[in-house]
Amino acid sequence: MARREIHNELDRENRNNHNKNYIELYEKLGSISENVSDEVFDMVVEAIENGIVVLIGKNSVATENIIDGQVTYYKTDFVEVASDNLINKDTILNYKAIREGTGELVDNNYHSVFADIPVQPNTSYACRSVHDIARVSFYDVGGDFLSDINNDTKTFNFETPDECCKLSIMIGGFSTDQAQLNLGNELKPYDDFKLKLKYSLLDDLLVAQDETWEVTE
């Protein structure tokens, strides 16, 4: 069975890489231990062993170190957006607003927010909503606020600033109907947000197991 063989193979590789990361870290700690006090050294080792400090090695990230909801499609290399629309309506945050000048999410009785939409810097986008688009805020790759633009219309064109990797859109209501964000200066025909799997990666795994597969509608 190809699926079972692949699963076991990946689990074994992940365990080996995780153990290797710990070994490398302890070797590095040992090399610097002469320059720090015993108390500090013991605190570092204890924090690692108790899981207080999350160890992220260059080869793997263990399942227990992944926080729920933190692995997103734009942080993977096997899923990509298949729609022109970049707004996922299912992720709307009702009764939230974006604080002007800080980009901070705050409670609000009249607004909603589409948060953390991946975009490109210095790029034009077109946006539409059945409600007024009140504010668009821009953030860098680490989530730090860059700038924002105020607005009071249902359609809005703008350009992202330098270093912008994601943005949030605040609208004056709670309906997600026709909410869309398109790359470029013009709105495209509305379509729902969709993701698709990059099947080539699964192909590579199955080839390694001397298996074949096909996709059916």
C-alpha cells in the first residue's frame, strides 16, 4: 500500500531529523558552556527538555511544536490559490475593527475584518464589498504594521507598500457577499476563493515508492 509506506517513511525521517537537531544543539551548547555560568547553561537545557523553548531545526518541525491554526496555505509549498479572488469569506472576523495607525485588531460593534491576506509588495490590487471598505492595513512578513489607507466606498483600488507581505481589510458590516480582492487595477468576474494541491509533490513521493496514481473528477 503506497500511502502506508510513504507515511511510515516520512515519520521515520522526521524522527531521525528531530533527534539529529537535538544532538547538534547540545554539541553547540557544550562548545559555549565555558563562556556562560552553570546556572544559565542549566536553565537553557531545562527549557529545551521541558518544551518551554521550541526547538526548530533546519531539517524538520515536530508535530507537537505546531500550534493549531498556524500552518497556513501561504506557508506551504504544496498548496496554492486557484481562484482570482484572494479573500476567503470563511475567515471573516465579525465585530472586529482595525485601529488606525497601529493595524491592531480591536472589538467593534459595526465592522468586520478579513485579516492576513497574503499579497506582494509594490503591487496593485482591486477590492470590492457589498459594504463600504473602511480601511486597508498593510503588514510585513513578520506581521509588523507598515501603514494603512482609509476609504468609504464599496470598490477600492490601491498599491501595497514596500516590504508588504499581507494585508487586512475592514468593512462596514457583516455580509461576505461579493467580497473580493483581485491582483491588478481592475476587478475580475467574481469567483469564490479556492485552493488547489500541487500534485507534482505527491507524484514525486509515489515515484519513489514505484507507484502510480490518477486524479478523477
